[in-house]
Amino acid sequence: MKKIVSVLSLFFAATLFGDTHSFGFGLSLWQTVSELPAGIDTEGAAPFVTYQYLPGGLLKFEIDLNYYANGYDGSTKPTITPIALVLLGGSVYGGVGVGTSISNGFVGNKVSSIFYVARLGIQFEILPKIYLDIHGNYRNGTFSELDRASADTVTIGVALRGRL
């Protein structure tokens, strides 16, 4: 948890010197790439809020906060998943990041192990300063909290962002 707080603190400190920020919300559909034990969801939908900091050029930093009402990453209770990404590109972009899951449904711990994210997406302006973002993620290391199983996850997400 300390690592996550440190990364988020550095991220927000960097935004003090930036010029462009965007906030939004979206929905992601997710599916594990392998089977899991009975009682653990292997697919679903999750709403999320998103923040992007654009320091200039093709570089973007993003934080997403996903909410899984039926659990995720091995938990069967509501789960929140913060993800931090570094992205490169304009209308078409890609990047990498890290995330973790927070839930009361994990045995002996409320925070899962860190998982890694690779993202490809397309973003375009639909109204002045309003952007539609469609992206796909591959999450490696999810569901690692299960004793005898683990699975990576693929997601497709759609977000609507307003730029300040």
C-alpha cells in the first residue's frame, strides 16, 4: 500500500506544474483468459472514473478507479481497483501501468498483489474539450490471490472525458 501511495503522491505533485487535465467516467467490460474455480466471476462490467494529466507532447499520465460490485481479482465482495498508467500518443495511443485491488473479500489482507497493465486505445474529440476514449487492456497477474488458480484479464473500456 505504501508503494501505491508513493506513486500517487508523485503523480499528483507533477500535476501542479502541468497545463492540461481531464476528468471523466466510463464503463469497462472484462473477461478472464482462463477458467477459475466455481463461485468466482470470470467476466463482468465495471464503471470507472478517470483522470488524465497531459504535460505536453505525446506523453499522458492516467489514473483510473474501477468499481466491481460482485468482486474482482479473487474477491467475491465489492472491489475497488486503482490503476496508474503512462501513455504515449495522440488520437491513437498505447502505454503501460500497474494496478491493485482493494476489498474486504481477500483472505488475511485487504489489498491484492500488484498486477501489470498494457493498453492500446483511440481517443477523439466529439465536442469542444469533450473526448471519447475507446481502449483495450491486457492485465497480467490478476486473480493471483486465489490459492490454486490465477488468470490474466482482458478489458474493453469506453470513457467520456472533459478537458480543463
